[in-house]
Amino acid sequence: MNKKINIHFTIFVSVYFCIKITDGDNCFSLNDDKIIVVMNIVKTIDDVCIIYRVFENIEKLFIYPCNSSAINIFKDCFVLDL
């Protein structure tokens, strides 16, 4: 499944969202509750691929007046190695 990479992107825009690779704009929460950091956006002949790393050991930053996780705010955590 070797696909030739034709183009690298710094931003990907769809009707529903915008993904960037710049610090501060590259962290996202997925539907499966994983938090990721986007490392690269590449286009192959067939697809646009988002290359990302998954955050591990996610902890709430605060619990009062509400859990910070309810608004997707977390303590510092680290990224799993590739």
C-alpha cells in the first residue's frame, strides 16, 4: 500500500471543519474521545491523508464549577511515540 505523496498541505478546509498543522491550531478531539495533534496533511493520488499523533494520560484541568472535560480542556499530557 505504498502511495506516492504528491503534495504537503498546512491547512485542510471542508464544509464542516478546518484542520491546520500550526501549533495552537492542530489539536482536535475525535468522536471516539481521543485527543490528537495533527503533524502533517498530505495528498496522494487517491486521497488526502491526515497524519496525527494521539495524546495519552489525559486528565481534567479543573472540576469546579464544572468538569473541564465537558468543555474539552485538559491538563498537560504527552503524545504517544509513533
